[in-house]
Amino acid sequence: MAWVDENINTYVRDLIRPVLHSTYVSVRPLLAILAGRDKANLDRLGDPDAGAFWGGNNIGIGERNMLSGSLTHKFRYQKSQTDAAAVVTEGAATPTSTVFSEDNVGTAGVNWTHFWNPLKIREDSILNAQNVSGKNGEMGRLQIASIIEEAIGMGFQRALEKQQSNLWTSELSAGQQSFSAQTWPGYIGVQQWCDDGVVTSGAATVGGVDRTVETELKGNAKSVGSTDFGDGAGEVNIRGIRQVRLFDMYGSVRKKYASAGNLIVTTPEIWEGISNAADLRNQVNSSDIREFAISGFKNPLVKIDDALVAWDHDCPDGEMYFLTPEFWTFEIQSGANFAVEPWQRKWLVDEGGEYYRFTNIHTKSRLVCRRPDLQVKLTDVVALNS
């Protein structure tokens, strides 16, 4: 049995796509919501000839087509509050504006992050498998398949772990968010998007904009370590979640957007305490979730009023996020959608090169939040009954 690159790479894609679906869609609540109900969105994951554009339901078709594959995902933001409404009494003059509206709009943007996952296989292993096919062709194919599964399985899982942690905790400085750079050294992670740039000074810049200056781009961050949202300091129970959404930080946020904070994501430990505290009015959904209606999502959810509470294993310890998914997008560039590069023979590429073949699986992707002001991050949260 001969080694044919095209056949091998097709086999590799068949191996990694189920892993991708289970990693990105089944257990990632934010990405699952962004992928939505359209199964075609999921089928594009892992197809090197197709890109993926998840979320951005409020983005027009024309703008979406411009953004897809572009160097920078640009979006507009409000720089400051406009003039307040005024009452005009009988016969009095109408109010005048202090600024032109177009001068009150700024532009931010996010470039791609390029993840590379190197893999290599000893040529001796391949030759041994090929020689078996002299007696039994099927046996040779099975042996090569076994070699590929071992090489891809462990290395690819490691690559996914890198991306998953980046989605949450990657933090880029102002200098790293350079629009002249084709790619950035990491995502602007959920943790950074939802910060206000004050609680975490390193998170002050998002999309190339300093939000200590442009304060409308600030997220809402607060430590609850000394606050009682539950049965003790730092604990957040069912009533505490309502308080956060109705009275505390989200009192003002939900004035801006009625469904703000309808996805709450936290750690498994904190979620487990909330789940135990759920009563008949706070349903725990485990499968076939009609209200959620997201294809492929596997983990159970607690439904509190109009919000869903989920866990993500990569959510930072002691933190809880109140997210507004309508303003998030996750993109993968066509041509770099977990693409497998042609396998190279090291001993032919380099004089004196070692006797193995190597390749790379690589992905260009980016995570964008267009309205950080509609996101909340709670820190120093303690699990109930801990």
C-alpha cells in the first residue's frame, strides 16, 4: 500500500472533524450560540476550502461579506454620550448640539491569530506498514491508519487546548494589537473583552483602542469577594444572579439592551452549586432544549428567567460572565480552517535531514466583541456550599 498525500489528508480531516465538533460546539456555550441552528455552519468547521463566520446576527449581509477573510474585522463604536434630550417650552428656542454625530463615532478592529500544530511521523514506521501490504493490502492500510491516528490524536488535542485557553484568558497589550501586523500573537480573550481596563490594567486596550480614554468600550468588571449574592461572602446563588441582572451592574446595562446578559457562563464548580440550588421555577435542561434550540450542544443548562447558565471548563477559576451573544463573532479564515499542509520528507528537504515526514495543521481565527459595554465579569466568586 502506497502513501498518497491526498488520501492521507482526507483521512486526517475525517479524524479531526468529530473532535472539532465535540470541542467547539458540544461544550462551548458561547461558540454554540454563535454557530446557531444552521447545520451548514458546523459542516464548515474543519473544511480547509471554506471559512466560518459565526454570530453577528446584527451585521448586515454587505458588511459580513466585506469582513469575511479581511485582514481586520473593523467595527464602529460610540465614543461618548450625545446631548441629552431637552424640554422646549412654548415659544422657546430648540436646543443645539455640541458635537456632530459623525464625530462621535470611532473605529476599532481585530486581526487574525494564526495557530500552528506541527506533526511528524518516522519513515521507518510508514515503510513497515507498507511492507505488510505485500501480503495483505487491507492490513497495510489499517497499519498506516493506526500510525496516523496516534500522530494526529495526541498532537491535535494539544493544539485545541491552546486555542481554548486563548479564547478565555489571552490578553494582548496595546503594542501587540498592531494593525500593520498580518497576525496577532493571540486572541483578545473573553476575559479581556469583558474587563473595564481598570480592574486589570493590562486589559485597557481592545481593538486597538484605549478604553480608559474611550470609556464607552469598557466592559463591567467587579469583585464579589466581599459581597453577599448568596449564602455568604463571594457566593452567587439564584437570587444573587437576579440581583446582578436587575439591580446591580446590569441595571444600567439592560437599559441599553433588553436581552443583555442572557448567557451566563462560569466554572463547573460554581455551576454545580447553582444547579443544586435551582428550584421548579429554575429548570435544569439536560437534552433536547427547545428554548435553547442550539444544534449539538450537550451540557445541561440552568434556565433562570430569560437567561441560561452554563459552564465552560476553560472559564477562569472564581469567575462568572454575563454575556450578550448578539454582539460576539467567531471567525475562521478560508484556506486556514484546520488545514493540513502537504507532508514533507525531511531527508529530501534538508541535506542530512532526519528520516521522517512532517506537516502542520493550522488555523487562522479571531474572536470579536462589538459591545464590551454589554458584558459583565464577576471575579472572586465562591461556589455555593463550598
